[in-house]
Amino acid sequence: MDDPTEPTEEVVSLTALAVASGRAVESSRPDALIDDPYAARLVAAGRGTVEFPVTWPDSLDDVPPVRRPLLLASLYIGLRTRFVDDVLAGADVAGGGDSLLPIDLPRQVVVLGAGLDTRAFRLDWPGRTEVFELDQMSVLLFKRDVLRGLGAEPRCEWFAVPTDLSRPWVDALVAAGFDRRRRTAWVIDGLLPYLSADAQLEAITTVARLSWQGSRAVIERTVGLQDSPELEEKLRDFGAQAGLPMTGLLARAHPPDPAVILQGHGWEVQQHTMDDLAVRYGRRLDDTPLDPATPGGFITAQLP
């Protein structure tokens, strides 16, 4: 019997489209934090039973209530995407400014749970940067085929690594060309809530184990949710409005803290709350489905 706590490939693909929708909506805003020219086209190519928004409306009051959750979720997706983009560009996220840090960033980048993100195609990467994207085969093939049809070319050496991140994935990454003896920039955003607590622990510990001195990481922390009838009802209501199956997907009680794990392996860690990001980028999160007062946010880390 399938484990009901592990998302099926169909669900993960649907949520990948939902997140791409968020990037498309954010990119359409007059005050956009990001510019993803491919997000709307990916959503259009993958449209099915759910009608995902791709533009920010002139007024939310004109939007039917059933369509508002995904629009409001785009506020969070925009903040998350911009923050990770800035980290990869070397921005001074610790100081709150936009200046680039005087450091030689790793030219080997690994994105766990890349989904339909197009950083490999839309960011300006330093020469000879290698970007390894790990996700399910159906998601990576869909993204490759759509972008190829658009004539998009990666701005780095791009390696799509199909794998199930709820199971061991190191062999697949190494087979794709990952070098354990090189510094690595690790990205984990939007992945951990879809893994069991044990799988989250394994993923973060594996990142620590594979990292060479000078490696860096940016990790989105999982919101600690207590499984309860009230939570199940809240997730059902949101899922019904958004058209996404949420129950059992995001309810992960007692997730491990990536900051504690990495610090235990000698990493220097900085914490960034969602309030910090909202202030940094001038966005309000009051109306989003995610309560900014709950635990979560991001950590950035470096292995000396």
C-alpha cells in the first residue's frame, strides 16, 4: 500500500505548477521582485484541471474568492524566490543591503527539489558554473521540453538529475558529475515540507557530509505543524479553494532544525525570519496563507 504521508508524483507535479504560477504572478507585478519570463509559459503548457493565475490583478476585490489563495500565495513565492536569487548572486543578505559580498562564490550549485524553477536559464551565472537540479523525472523532462520549445538556453552548465528525494540520491548526483572535492552552493527551498521528518534529517545531513570547505547553503525551514483536526480542516479548506490536495502533504510534525544539524557539523549559520524578508523587500505578508509569525523562514550557512 502507498504511504499516504509521501506525496505521489502527480501531486508533486501539480504543486510544481502552482509554484510556477506564483513566480509568474510575481513577475507580472509593477513592483516585481523577480523576472521569470518562462513561468507563465510553463503553467500554460501544464494546465489541466486547475486554472492557475499568471498575472496580478488590478484589484483583489475583483477576484472571486476561490481564486484568491493562489494569488496571495504568490506574495510568499516572490519573497522566497528573490531571497534565494540574492544569496546565489552574493548579495549581503546578512547586512540587509543589496551589495555583493567580496567572496568567490562556489561554481558548483546543487538545487534539491528544483521543480519548475528556471534559475539556470534566467540568472546571470559566472563563467563555467555548473548547476545540478534534482527532482522527479516527469518534472525535469517537462521543464526541459517546454524551455527547449521556447528556444531558451541555460546560462550555465545545466545538469538535470532525475531522482526521488525521499530516497537516497547521492549516487545519482555523483553520476551526473558532482565533485565532492569542490565547494558547493546548496539550495533547498520548497522541498522539506514534502519529506517526512526522517527524510528531512537525512537530506540535510547528506548535504553536510558531501560538502567541501567553503561550501554554502540556503535552506527554507519547515514550519512546525502539529497534526490535529483543526489543521486538517484548515488544509482541506485551502486545498479546496486552491484546487490542490494539501491534507497530509504539509502536516509534518516536529521537523528537524537545519540550523542545529549544520552547526553540529561545523557550519556557521545565520537565521532569516519571514518578517526579516518582508522588511528587506518591502512586502506585507499579513494576507498570505502562511502566517509570518509562525516558525519557518530561511537559514544561510557556510562551512569554514
